[in-house]
Amino acid sequence: MICTSILAKTVEAMLVQVREAKKQGADLVELRPTWEGGQYNGDEGMRQSALHKAMELGADYVDVEFKVADEFFKSINDDEKELNKTNIIVSSHNFVNTPSLEEFGGLMASIQAVGADIVKIATTAVYITDNARIMQLLAYSQVPMIRVVMGEKGLNVKDTQREIWWIPYICNP
């Protein structure tokens, strides 16, 4: 799987980058806003429109933040659902710590409830043992899952269910 980060200031420039990334073989499109650790600081409606366009252009995966996932799913019209085979990853990023298993259980249930095809949980390891806690999340997931542990004490691995894979990023400056 090849992921691309779209780093543009306008929707028009984003669409050019999405088309180019698809030509280069990108499977996943994410346009991460600053409030979730990304670089996009523009209009949220325009950002979501660009993600819809990525779906229309045939992106295999689109990553949407949990905080806006409900709104994003409601904005997908019936034709888009019928015509598209795009899998929607609903992600949550915690840049402070790794929550308890109880907190994870609630988060997992909420993310799955909005309709995620794939759940992505990214946390920050404060202690080396935080890596083990995030690996236990599989027990809470009814759909495929990506687990990421960031930080100096985090394992630099992203995994889905039983298989572990590395995601190379194509950045279009």
C-alpha cells in the first residue's frame, strides 16, 4: 500500500496532486488538518470536498479523522456509495499518550459506529509498555484495523489485523 500526503493550499492544487499521486500508484489519500497533527489549515468543507473527489477519482482508501467522520459519511450521497469502492479509514491520533484499554474500547466502538471500513488508532508511547496495550486493541475491533504507536518509545510499525506492513509515503511538495 502506498500512501500520499497532499500538501496544497487550494482545492484545485489538491486535485492536481491527487491525480498525480494516483498515477504514481498511491492507494491511500489523506489530507490531515492541523487540528489532527497535519499541515492543512484551510476550510474544512473544501478539505472534505477534496477527499470526495479523491474517492471519485478512484482512490482505494481515504483517511478521515474521527472528529469529522459522522459529517463526512452523511455527506456521501447514494450514487457515490453505489459507484465507489473506496474504503474509508476513520482515524484518531493522540499526540500526548496511550489511553487505557477501557478508553480504547469506547473509542473503538464509537469509530466503528460511524461506519469505518478500517479503524486507525495512532497514539504516543510514554512507556515502552504502551506498545503492548495498543496491540491488544484487536479484541475490540469488528473491522480491519491499523495501529500506530508514535514517539521515541513507540514501535515504528503499522499493522492491520494479523499482517504487518510498512507504508511508504509519497509527498508532493
